[in-house]
Amino acid sequence: MSSLQIFYFGRLSWCPEEVIHATKWLRWLRSEQESHLNLMQEKTYYYPSDGSATVFIGISVVMTSTLDFRTHVDQSCRYSEEFVNIYYDCMDKKRRNLTRLYLDKATLVWNGNAVSGQDSLGEFFESLPSSEFQVHTLDCQPVHEQATQGQTTLLVVTGGTVKFEGNKPRFFNQNFLLTAQASPNNDQPVWKIASDCFRFQDWNN
């Protein structure tokens, strides 16, 4: 095997196999057959790429098909890329439509200032100068449904530069919690923003 998947409360990353330092837990995970186990261990567990366990730190171990899990991650990446393209296109060119991407009770935290509700969000976005966003990085992670009461949720993190009219370009970081909403006319879910946090990564001089 050439790689592992590590799951930190829904955060997925890839790393070389050499990082394994708990072989006894690998043997345990391979041999375990129960469909769900509650574990309250303050320890990080890993699973092999050919194994069949999804591992959480200090919460639980959920046995699943590796193929199904990878398919779920691939779908999450595709949904996230589509969402990011739509979001920043709206922000730069169709600001009046931006609130349609948010749930009715969604919350935005913009550089430490909280805004909630469709009306307040619309007023806030309209108050911003025209913008030019360039996304340089995108990371997405499916959030386990045990942590969201069964609601399909994605964590999407972006980073890049933004130039607001009359200001110099600045680095930014933004993270979204997206929830899947059923669509009556489409088999694909409609993703809505439940939580949005934006922050500049530098300081004005």
C-alpha cells in the first residue's frame, strides 16, 4: 500500500504510509467487524488505503467501504468546485443574487463582524465595493453526519486575493459550511451556505 487517509473530525488528508506509528490499532481495525463502535480515546487512529474503516479522533470509528468513501469524497470535491465558481462569480458580477446561496438563517462573520438573515446579508453585500476575487487554493471535506444530525454537510475552505474598488489587492481566507437541500426538479442536491467566515490575511498599511 502506498498511502493512507487520515480523518480529523471530518478533515481528510493524504500522507505517506511511513507515518503509521500505531500498528496494533491497524491490526485491530482490520479485524473489527462491527458496523459502528463508539470510542472515547484521546488518540489518533489511522487506517490503510485497502482497509475498511473511517476513523475519527476521540469520537467514533465507523466501518465503511473504502470505495464508497472515496466516491463520496470525489463527489464532495466536484460539488465544492462548482459552488466556489458560482459563489465568486456572483460576488464579482451578480452581487444582488448572492443571498440566494445562503440559508434563511445563515450567519456570515466578516473580519470578526457577524451578519445574520437574508435581509441583513443583502444589505451588507450591497455595501461592499465592487470586487475582483482570485481563488488560489480550495479544500473541501465532507463532515460526518453524526456531527450534523444526519444533515449532509461540506466544509469548504478557500484562499486567494481580492481587490475591492479603490483598494490594493489583499490576501483572504474564507470557509463555508454547506448543507445539501433537496431539489424537486433535480436528482442533484442544492447546496446552501449555513455558515460563512471571511477574513483578510494581511493588514492595511
